[in-house]
Amino acid sequence: VHSCNTLLGVLLKSNHVQLCWKFYQQMSRNGISPNIYTKNMIIHALCKAGNVEEAERVLLEMEEKGWEGPDVVSYTTVVDGYCRKGEVEKAFEIVEKMKKKQIEPNVVTYSALIGALCKQRNVLEAEKLLKEMRKSGVDADKVAYATVIDAFCKLGKLAEAGRLADEMVQKGLIPNVVVYNTLLHGLCRKGKMKKAGELFQEMQRRKLVPDMITYTTVIDGYCKEGNMHEAFRLHNEMVEK
RNA sequence: GCCUAGAUACUU
């Protein structure tokens, strides 16, 4: 099963969703019984294919069997599936159901919901949930923060984004490359290239290594400003590495 | 048990 799951994982990451399903059936035919990892990946594959209803059916099937029931990953995957479809109501319903089954949502579950609210531009609700999850004993992590920070950036509310970034640091969470990339993108799309340049320096002072996304974000910003000089300079710097 | 779930750019 381990090796089968490894292969399933590769197929899943490369978006070969159809093959995932075929391989899964092949497994059963060969008498290999899927474990929780297998089922969770199948649920994920169905969600990626846009077939969240079918994914939920697999989840229900797992619930039927009292033993080897679904875990927090199974539920969270379906929650995320509905979130991506924009069916936030359904997502919250699944969360209620998992709570009833004594499976507590974790930080990933909450992040998925927060992400869905952000996509609907409901940043206020998103931030509310970010705060409320702690009352359920779940601490927000970098991903949860970055999700809301990004939403504020995309709405052009850079002050709010910065406020959350500070708050995150206060909680002892060290901003990673993604958080910097998110803030950089917010600055770049507003044409604040001076500040973007400073932040780009700052992240490196903090020993973070700019990745491809960092470079494309900042290069794009300089291009739109017509500063081809800086754009090419960074491009060369990127290629050097 | 790094066999499974959540965040960022460009392009489309």
C-alpha cells in the first residue's frame, strides 16, 4: 500500500486526476486494500476534478464503516473542495458535521475557510475567523495569516496588511518567503517600488532567500513602472543563481 | 514515520 500511495501522491501532484481514479480501482482489483492515506488522496483527486459531491460520497462511505473512519484530513480536503468551488455554506456544514463526530478542525481546516472568505472579498469575516479559531484552541499559523494578508493586499489595503503582518510577528511567527512575496506583490501592484525595493532588501537581511516568485513579482513591478534598468538587473541576479 | 489536506508571482 505504501508504494501505491506514493505513486498516487505523484499522480495527484501532477494533476493526473483521471489516472488516480483508474489506479485506485486497479489497486482494489489486485486485492490491495486502501488505507486512510489512499482514501484521502482519492477524495483530493475527486475534488481537483471538480467532483466534490463524489468526494463527499467517499467521505460518507468512510463514515459508514465505524472503524477506520475519516480523519481530520479527510474532512478538511472536502471542506477545501467546497471552498474552491465557492460553496462556502457547504464547507461550513461539513465543519459542523466533523465537530459532531468529535473530529476537531485544525489550522488547515480553518485556513481553507478563511481562504474561501477572502476569495469572496469578505476579508472582515476572514479576519474574524482568524481571531475566533483561537477560541476553539487552534492557533493561527503563517499560512492562515498570509491568506488574509494577501486578501488585504489585493484590495489595496496595504496598511491593514501591514497591521496583520506585525500582529503575526508579535505572536512569534517569523514571516517566511511567502509572506514577503505577498506583501511585495501588494506594494508592486500599487506602484510603490521604492518600498518594494526596501522590503526586498529586508527579507534578505533576515536571511530569507528570494525565490522565483519573489523575482517575478518585483521584476514585473519595475517593468510596469518602466524601470527596465532595475528589472534587468534583478533578472540577471535571478539567473545567476 | 517527508504515503494524504490550507497561503504568494508571471503566463494563460
